[in-house]
Amino acid sequence: MQRLEQIEVKLAAARARLILEQPFIGALVMHLPLIPAQGSWCETTATDARALYFNPRFVAKLDLRQTQFVLAHEALHCALGHFARRVHRMKRRWDVACDYAVNMLVARSQNSSAASAIWIISLSGILCPSCTVTEAASLRAVCSASS
Ligand SMILES: [Zn+2]
């Protein structure tokens, strides 16, 4: 098990590589403080458009490229306004639709093979491990596994 400091170094390295390889997405990620999630509410990563929360045990299992993928994924949820645009739509369907859109964008922007995107998708058993789009009104991150 990696220590929190090692995981934070990995996150910082992934963020730096995003800035170098994908400056737009990297700039988006730079605006999200990286905060270790306390408790069990977040099994993977999450965002409330104010910060990016991560489960250290989850990030410990990722390689650098996969870490870049989840950071970009969360940043694009924020950039695309997924919190504010759900309105009356069913939350679960909206989250799934947003994950499809975000994962395709991230995979294309990283020139990732479909295999890496599928890896991310299959981790959760649903779509993506990092999707935890929150209610805009509450601005409180909630884990999709607990909602
Ligand atoms: Zn997501």
C-alpha cells in the first residue's frame, strides 16, 4: 500500500503530464484542489466542481496514464457543466450519459486505445470508476456507490 504522500506525488505527476500533453485539460485540472476523501463515501474519485476528491486506495492501484485519465475525466465533468445541466433529468441516467461523453472525449484527447477507456469503464462494473457527479444545489460530493 502506497502512503498518502506517494499517492499525492503520483497525482501531481499526472497533473503535470496533463499540462504538458493536453494543456487545456491540464489547466482545468489545475483549478481543482486534490483532496483525499475522508471516510467511505468515495470509492474512486469524485468532484463537486470545487475540488477533486480521491480515494487513496483507488489511486494507489492506477498507473500514471490511468491517473491522468481519471483527473481529465473529473475536470471535464466540471468544464461541461454536468452539475448544472441535469435539471429535471433522472440522476442515474444523466450520470451514465455524462460518463459516456466524458470518457469518449478523454480517450480521444489522450489518443488512448479503446482498451484503456474500457478498462476505466469496466472498473466500476457500470461505466466509470470516477463518476460521482453531485447535485449542484448541495455542492456536496456524493459517491455514486452510496447514492
Ligand atoms: Zn464520471
